[in-house]
Amino acid sequence: MSRIDQVFTALKAQQRCALIPFFTVGDPDLSCCLPTMHAMVESGADIIELGIPFSDPMADGPVIQRASERALKNNVRLLDVLNVVKTFRQTNTTTPIVLMGYANPIERMGVDAFVKTCHEVGVDGVLVVDYPPSEARALSQALAPFAIDPIFLIAPTTTDERVEEIAGLARGYVYYVSLRGVTGASHIDVADVQAQLNRIRQHVTIPVGVGFGIRDGETAKSIGRFADAVVVGSRIVETIEKAEKEKIPHEVGQLIHELRQALDNAL
């Protein structure tokens, strides 16, 4: 059983929804990453998604695009992201870490080398935004022997046939994109999201997380009533962007605490 499976099993027994925060590694610089990750865990994060900086993050809105730009200006690359995980694991061996990014940096490194290093440093899941299921089989098969979960996005426009295909490959959880558009958009239709999750669960037996557009405790609470996890990215990256550098861990931790409280009051 992977660390991700362990987290969802424990939360299900407690009838709690997982909180999965996201931020881009290297934004505003590498020195902030570890304190921010530890602050997230201390404030109630269950799983952490780390963004791999990329020059053309097509699924991301302006907020996360700017985060990637700042990280790339700091010359942060895939190996730096992996080293952050390695260092985090020296003091935290339980919180699952998911890498979220695009195919180009992984293919430049080489899938086998990437997977081997992920295993060595303690990565638990990998989400490659621009890999459709048909192109993700090699990565999924490479990850399997190391109990690293391939995570997939499902959009409102994803057909039942494609959801079925994803169900055959995905492990850990699937990530439902609650909006048509890029990260950081707003105006979630909660009833529509619930209907979509009911549809997805006809094909997918693993947990379903919801992201894109969850910006506050009230929205998290509404989604947390029926989702297995909520993923919060743009709001956290926005907080990082606006905070004074030395205050970033505290302010991000405060936001996570508010979201955690809202989720725990959802039932």
C-alpha cells in the first residue's frame, strides 16, 4: 500500500476529506520550499503537490504561470525539485508528495532515470498534465514496481470512454478539474461538480479529488462534503506571491489551517 493509499484509508475511517495544497518549487526561491512544506503539514495538509517549473505551463492561469517564471529565473530545474523531496524526507517520512508538471522536463531527463530518482528520494505520485492516457502507459508501467502512483486529470469534458481508460491506469487518486479553463478560475458550480463526481465514480474506484477554483474555506467546505480531497493551488501561490519572504511559511500555514478547519466542519 502506497503512502497515498494509507492517507486516504485513514481519512475514510475518520470520515474526513483530504487537503492537498500545491505550490511551485523555487518560488520565490529554493530556500523557502522546505519551511513552507513543513508549515503545510503542521497546519493540516494531508498530501503535498509540488509543481515542477516549466516555461509553457498551458493548463495554468496567470498566477501559477508567474510562479514558474520566477522559479525558472532562479534556474530551478527538475533535479532541484527532486532534491527538495529528498531533503524533506530526512525529517518527514509519512506525508505523501506528488510531483505535478509537464512532459518535457521528464522526457529530457529520461523516464527511467526520472522514475528511479523519484523512488530514491521518496516521491509518492506523479501527475503529468499533458500526458493523455494513451501516452502515459510507459510512465505508468515504469512507476508500478516502486509503488509510485500515476495521477490523472479528469475534466468536465472527459468522455465516459476516456474516464474508463484513465481508471485502468490511475492509482492513488484522480484529480477532477472542476472548471472549464485554467487554474485560478472561479465560479464553481457545486451541484455540477457533485454530478460529475457521481459519473466518474461509476468508472473509478480510487479516491477523487477536486481542484481548480477552490480559493476559500466556504468553497472547500461545499466540495468537501462529497469529494475525497480538495486541491488548492492558485490561492496558495497567490499568498506566496504577496507575502514578505520570511513570512511565507506562516501565512501559507495560516491559510492551510483555515481550509482544514472548514473541511473538518463540512460533515
